[in-house]
Amino acid sequence: MPLSEFGLIERYFRHCGVTREDVRLGVGDDAALLECPPGQHLVAAMDTLVDGVHFPHGAPPASIGYRALAVNLSDLAAMGARAAWALLALTLPEADEAWLSQFTAGFARLARLHRVALVGGDTTRGPLSVTVQVLGHVSGPAMLRSGGRPGHALFVSGTPGDAAAGLALEQGRWPESQGAQYLRERFLFPTPRMELGERLREYASACIDVSDGLLGDAGKLAAASGCGAQIAYADLPLSEPLVRVAGAERAHELALTGGDDYELCFSVGPGQLESLLAKMPPQRWGYTRIGTLREAPGTEVVRDGVAVKLAHSGYDHFSEPA
Ligand code: ADP
Ligand code: MG
């Protein structure tokens, strides 16, 4: 017999993620009651994943659950915040229990890793769509996009471009080859940089998470900071599988314009640079200097002393050709 809405909530959502003492009341009543640590700011973010838009139709349900939380956690990481609670609005075409148990397993895997409790949500019937809201807190000032200044060094974590290649492979647009599985995983199960974000609060002047392509998102950071950015083509951190699967040229292009990486792009002023590099060694923390903020507006990629032209700068839902 198919489960009722109440049955679904009881089975799949009441005990998803971790149990936290600061949850006075979680799933089951009309609203959740949460306790924010005194003196800290509550940080809130929300993101929606639509079937066929943010993930390929028929994507593994565990990946959909995992990514729905990951993309939200990534926004908190970019603020230097620590996550605590999540709400989940799920629209499903049908109450498919096999799908639901894999979906919640994926969600719960990441929730446990970052000590997030699922405290509420909504369940409706309709075309598949997943909205997650995460709540967390930050003590002291959060990292904003707007704190960068000309001359500040620009960094990115991880190896951008991997997820875009992984998506191309998932969709069968690229042939299978060695390294493909690694790239697929980068798309299906991205790593929100929670610890890096929290630690960077001490050093970074500005920070943004890279969801729509490094070039575009670095440009957003620069614009919010009232400056421009120069990125060194040769300094882009590329993963070995990406170069192997895509070739060097395409790998650079994907690192600049591919989406879905959920890495952090951040700027660091001259006063903090030395202590950042000393206290948080780039090799150990997995980040790379890619350029510098500058007075002149706009984002420029410099290759062999020449500014390169790119076909497009990133993903924008409302400016894609039809
Ligand atoms: P109401 O009609 O009062 O909004 P619901 O029946 O929608 O109540 O939800 C009952 C309880 O289950 C609430 O605590 C709600 O937050 C929770 N809930 C519903 N759907 C989800 C979900 N997908 N994930 C987590 N909690 C959910
Ligand atoms: Mg409701």
C-alpha cells in the first residue's frame, strides 16, 4: 500500500541528519523551534534544484539529495558560517519509496558529515523539484563578497571545471575514458568547503562560492567589491583527470566557465597574505592563487601576456540561448 504523506514524513524525514540539542522542536509540529547561540548571527540560504535543469533527468536519487544540501552548505561556507539546521521542500511526481530512501540517504550522508539536523519542510506532488534551506550561525563578522580591494590576491579552492566535465560525461556528451568516474563524482557529490570557509574568515577580505563558473563568480566578487579582477590562465588549478579527459585547452575553458564546482573563490589583502600562507598552507588546504583584484572593472584572463577572449563567462538561467 502506498504511504500517506504523513507516513512518508515519519519514515523519511523525521530522523534525517543528526540530532542536535539546539533543536527544541523538529519535524512533526507546525514549525520548528531552534536555539541560536547568543551573540551570533543567524545565517540563512536557500537553493532549488529542478529536474532536468540543475541535474539530468533520471540522475541518481542519492546524488540529488546530496547535492540539494551541498549547494546550500556551500553558500554558508562562502560566508564563513557553520551550518546547523535545514528545511526541505520536496515536490515529487509520486511517492516512490525506493527513490525516497536513496534520496534521503544521500541527503543524510552529507548532513551527518556537517552535523546538520533536518528540522522541517514540505512535501507536495508535482514535477520533481527540491528546495533546501540551510540555517547556521557565524560568530563575529561574516565574509562578504564586497570586502575586496584593488591589489588583493585572488584564490580558488579545489580544481574547478571538474564538475562541468562530470556533467558532460553523465549526459553521454563525452566518450568514456580513464578519469571519467572521478569527474562524474565531482558533479554528483560536490564537496562544500565548510572548514575552509570557517577558517578563511580570519584572512579573506571577500569570498563567494563558485556555482556558475569561476570567471563569472570571480567577476561577481570583484563587482561587489567595486573593482575588477585579473586571472592568470597559466595559474588555473586543473585536475589530472580533467586534462586527460578534456585536453589542456578545453580544461582551462571549463575551469573558467564550467558550473557546479562549489569551490570557494576569495580575496586576501596584503596585511593577511603572509599569515594565511603560513598558517593555512595552500597544498594542505587545497587552494591556489589565480590572480589579483584591480582598479579597472571587469574580469580579464591573461595568457602569455595577452588578454584571452572567451565564448561565455558562466551559467545564467535567464540569458541562455533558447
Ligand atoms: P503543515 O500542513 O502544518 O505545514 P505538514 O503536513 O506539511 O504540516 O508537515 C508536517 C511536519 O512535517 C512539519 O513539521 C513539517 O515541517 C514536516 N515536513 C513535511 N515535509 C517535510 C520534508 N520534506 N522534510 C522535512 N520535514 C518535512
Ligand atoms: Mg506544510
